[in-house]
Amino acid sequence: MAHGGGSAPVPRRARRADAARNAELLLSAAKDLFGEHGPEVALDEVARRAGLGNATLYRHFPTRGDLLVAVYADEVAELCRGAAALTDRHPPGDALFAWLDDFVVHVATKRALALAVTEGPDERRTELFERWHGSMRSTAEVLLSGARAAGAVRDDLAVGDLLALVSGAAMTAADGEHARRLLGIMRHGFEPPARPSV
């Protein structure tokens, strides 16, 4: 079939690359705007910040719920990916607490986004949150195991207890900095008791 104007069709690979780039631009813009104004920000503003048209936004994210899910999933993935870099740069105990520092700020500052994501159908909400919580729990378990093996935390500290305490501090904190302060106080309770000198 001839193409009008003599212009060649865009190769499929280039279209896929453009689509992936547009999705990244939209996610980045949404993350920034949600952080600045909350998850209720106008979707037109997301498209404008990304430098794209509304049609492109709705092609990638047909509903606000789809965009919220994508943004929160990206936040969780970024949090979990960060653990590998921390274990490369720090001893096991410090890596655990550096990640918990990121985790406590995540919970304290992404609460409105997480609540907005839960406005979808119950089955979808449950499946998504189980997946995200599973990712964070697995990441914490790996870091905690390393810290426990290095003698940096108490032997009886379980990952469920650890995340419950840290999440509780994050959800009651005034902001991210207050959450970090509470984590610093809790750290002394997580560390093993000092051995008596002989």
C-alpha cells in the first residue's frame, strides 16, 4: 500500500521506543506532581508537565487509577532496587538501617498515594498490595538476615516485627524527618545487648 506524501512508515521498534519513553516521561511527571500537590492533581497537568498531549496520557494510562498504580509500583520497585546498592556500599548492619531509613520515609510520605491506589476494586487492591508488600518484605528479609549473621542486630528480631515497628513509626510521624528520628531511637532496641566485659 502506498503512503501519502511519500513518507516512510515509522519502524515498529522506533514506535515501541517512543512509547516507552513517553510512559517514562508521564510517570516522572506524575511522581513529581503527586509529591508536590497530592494524588488528586489534574491529569491534564501531568500531560503538560511531561510535554505530551492528553491523548498520549490516556493511551498509556486510561484512568487515574491506572496512573496511580503505575506510579506507586514504580516507587516500590525503586525502594527495593536500592537495597542492592546499599549492600555493595555498607556493612550488613548499616545497609539494613540505611534501607529502613528509605523505607520509613517512603511509608511516611507516600501514604496519600497508597491510600488513593486502594480506591480501586477490592480484588485488584488486595492483589496489588500483597505483591508490593511481598517485595518489600523479601527485601527486608535479605537485609535482616545479613545483619543478623554479622551480629549487628538481635538474634530474635523477626522481619514481621521489624516492619511492623518501623511502619508504625512512619504512620504516626509528622513527616519524613520525624520518621527518621523515630527509627534512630528504635535502632538501639534492635541492636544486640552489649556483651559483659570480662
